[in-house]
Amino acid sequence: MGKVVLVTGVARQLGGRFVRRIQRDPEVDRVVAVDAVPPEHHLGGADFIRADIRQPAIARVLAETAADTVVHMDVTATALGSGNRATVKETNVIGTMQLLGACQKSPTVRRLVVKSSTNVYGSAPRDPAVFSETTPPKSLPSGGFAKDTVEVEGYVRGFARRRPDVAVCVLRFANILGPSADSPLASYFSLPVMPTVLGYDPRLQFVHEDDVIEVLRIGSHEPRRGTLNSGTFNIAGDGVLLLSQCSRRLGRPTVPLLLPAVTWAGSLVRTLGMTDFSPEQIRLLTHGRVVDTTQMRETLGFEPKYTTAETFADFARSRGPGLLPPEALAGAVDRFAALPVAGGGHPPTQSAN
């Protein structure tokens, strides 16, 4: 008999895509798709069960389906439908606790895959140039989705200690982008004019949604020879992009503001419902974040198809042209950089690529 894979968070586009992909694997016999609301997209031949992972009923679902593999994708930064931040936090934290409690009682569960985020490292002025999986953050995230992921991973580590017979794979994804990306950063990049923090040009990493699906699939199966599908892994495309490079490639101008003004602007756009400018999001757009992916390649055996730059290019194409053509915006930036500054001399130039 083949594997029975239970997937949470299937009402979101990413969860739906994974459900459709994993059921094509020959060793998978059945896919059980779980969410509190019915998905608007199709799930192929998967069995959809409407269940809220925040409720104890998830234990009954797990017992009745006899799932041996659980892929927990219902850890997210954005609300679904009419939900709000409180609902998101409850699903992330309380939902994870209930799901792990159900997994702990289940005699059939043998593998757990958790969609986490590099947000667990936070963003601070004295951060290391590159975070490895064992690098502690300089300052723990104080709120928002970043704090949720820290709590979620804490509960997952507790579960792993209580059930050492279960292979646990935690995937810390960098910022996920692609044509159907739904995240605070994707919303920020979709603004016609992007507020930035004056004097800062953070380094950013991205992972393509196609690569997210593939690495989740790899984590759901028994490891190939020479690889190990349990542990914690940073997942990101090769290379980095500066925020200034992102804005030019989008053709969207930036408005550099002092940090207090950025915080105010964030409150304004959040009130308008345009995007989530939480304090953690502002820290990312101030200090950036870069992670090491050696373990992803050498231990997990995964090689992303898209680099950070290629991921962003695909995302940019899906968003259409900005207010300014990228070439014209880059030229304007270069001409501005060539102007003499007060007191003589010229400001330092920066690549417009």
C-alpha cells in the first residue's frame, strides 16, 4: 500500500499546487487535503476534508485517514478571505499546537514536513553577513509572522523530542515569489511607489514558488542514498539582490524616508488594506537578510531551478510594467548619481542592474 499524505493549508494557491503535484508521485496512494474553508481551485484527485486545525477535530481526521506523512503548509503571513492578523496568528500557533498534538497520538505518522521561514532569524543591524541553520538571531523577532514562526519551530522541536521515531523536516523558506505569490513582500513590490528607509539598501533573497513545491515534495519522501530528509534547512535561490536593484527591475520608483516616516507610511498602507508593513517587515527592508544554503544542497540534496535574480524576474513579469520603464529609471538614477554634491566631489555610484 502506498503513502497517505495529509496536507494542511490547501485553500491557498501554494497549498493547492502542492496537493496537485504530490498526488502524481507513483509511491503516493492517497492525498488528504485539509483546510477550514473550501478551496476555490481544484485539487485533482485529492480527498478534501473541511477541518480547522485550531480545533481538536484534526486529531479525528488524522486517525480516520491513517496518514503516514503530514505536510504542514498552514503557516503563513497573510489572512485568507475576511480573516485578520489575530486569525492568522491563531492558525499559525494554536493550529500548529493542535496538529502536533494529533500527530503525537497517531500511531501511523512517520514523517512530518513543516513550511517555516527565514523570518526566524529576524533582521538587526549587527546580524552576520550570512545565517546558517545553527546561527542564533541577534534579537528574536518581537511580533508578527516572524514571531509566529519562532513559536511554531519551538513546538516542532518539542514534538521531535517526544516522537523520535518520526522524521521531522523543517524548511525555512526565504521570501517566496512567483506569478501567484501572496505575501506582504509581494504586496510591497506591487505598490506603484515603494517607500524605503533613507540610507539603507538591504540585501534580499528569494525562492521561486516552483522550487517551494519541489523541495516540499522531496521532504515528503524517503531520502535518496547519500541524503537526509530530516532536520532544519534554509531554502533560497542562489545570489542576492539589493532593494534598489529590485525597484529598478520593476520600474517602480522609491521614496526614501527617515525610519519614523517609514513606520508611519506602513501604518497608512496597512490601514488602506494594501499590504502588511509590520515592524518586522520594516526591519527586513532596513537591514535585509541572507542565509546559507549549503545544507539544502549537501544534506537534503536539493538544487533550486531558479536563482534569486531569476525568481524576481519571473515575479516582475507577472506584475506588468511599473510607472517607469526599468531602463529609463536606471538611466535617471545614474544621471542623478553623476551630479556633484554640496561641498564638491561626487556621491558613490552603485550598479543599476
